[in-house]
Amino acid sequence: MPSQRAIAIATAQAEKWAKHRDKPIRNKNAEGTTRQAVESGPEDSEHPIHVVPNPEDGGWLVIQEKKRLAQGKDKGDVLNKAREKAKASHVLLCIHDSSGTLVDEEDY
């Protein structure tokens, strides 16, 4: 991995950690080796919302925990719907590019 890419990934991870550092930590498995910052609230509030390309028709999907929340041809329209849902649920919005790569996160 080129060093510039590694630095960019490390910086993004540090920023994500900084956003969630004041939240309680929950162990993901019995050994406690995987930990995740969580907020109190409804069960769905733990799951981020993703805007991803739709492989079926070339449009865009809004998904949360394998559940399709919205879809459309124009990424801008779909992204606006996703932002509304993320703000209402107070969750992380993950925005992907046309290849499926995560390009941005917005924390609501």
C-alpha cells in the first residue's frame, strides 16, 4: 500500500475515533477483542445509513442494516432522502462512490 494512501486511511480512522470517543463502549464478542462506540437509543440507531450504487439499474440505494430505505436514479435526490433519515435517526451516514468505495461520512 502506498504510504500516502496509508496515511489517508489512518487519518480518516483517527477522525472517526475522535467523533465517537465520548460514547460508551460495547464489546462485540465474548472475548472483548472487538469494541465499538455506541449511543443509547433504539436498536436501529446503532446502524449507519449507506448511500450505495444500485447494481440492478445503475441508480442509487439508501440502505440500513440490509434494509432498503429509498432508491432513485439521481444520487443527489437519494442523498437528500438519506440525510433526512440519518438526521431523524441520529445515525452515521456513509456515502459511497459509483464503484462502492466509501468516500464520505456525515455524523448526525
